[in-house]
Amino acid sequence: MAAHRTWGVFFSSAATSYTQLTEVAFLNAAGSDVSIGGEVFASSEYGAGYEAARAFDKNTGTDWCTAFGDVDRRLWYVHPAAVDVAKLRIRCSNSPYIPQSVAEVRVRWSDTMGSAWSEYAHRLSVESG
């Protein structure tokens, strides 16, 4: 594993017009959530009540949702310092706008605050539910 400041989740689903998530967490090898104290960014937001920060607010009663027709569909987190990530946890609401399989989810990292991305070379386990 290697430590990086910026970690992102990219979605390739073309099955729906939106992507909607309840909670996202980047976890270290011990399973601890390391997505704390940083900044959240997204390719788009549906609007008030569906802001990107809601995906990392540790509240399963809130959701992030993309704007209609967003084909970029990415959500990323800039940590205060570089962190090692071993797992990704995604929790989804009962919305029809969720990734249908792990194959639709790509984890990438950036050392340029998200201006250039690299595919994470190691296979991460993706927890959902």
C-alpha cells in the first residue's frame, strides 16, 4: 500500500441517470475510517439536500446524489495528510440510483489534489450495505 492525500470513487454505471449514495468511507488495513477532517468534492450534486459532503458525514439518514445526466460520476476526498487505504465502504439507500455491481466502482488516488488520477493497483475489498 502507499499513502496518498486524495482518494476518489468513480462510477461507470450507465444504467441510470443519477448515482446516489448514503455513506462512503475509506478504511485503513485495521478497518478504521480515515476519511475524517478533510474536504469532499464531486463531479456534480443534485441540489440542496444532496451535497457531496453528505456522503462522508457519518449519517446514514443523508445522501449524496449526482445531477441528472452526469456521466463523469465521481466523488473524492482530500485528507488532511496522506493515508493508506485498504478498503472502501459504500452504503446505499433504497434508491434505484445505486451501483449495481462492484465492477461499476473504481478507486483512484491523486497526489495533485484531483487534477490527475491513478488507478489504485491493489484490489480493494468493497463493503456495501
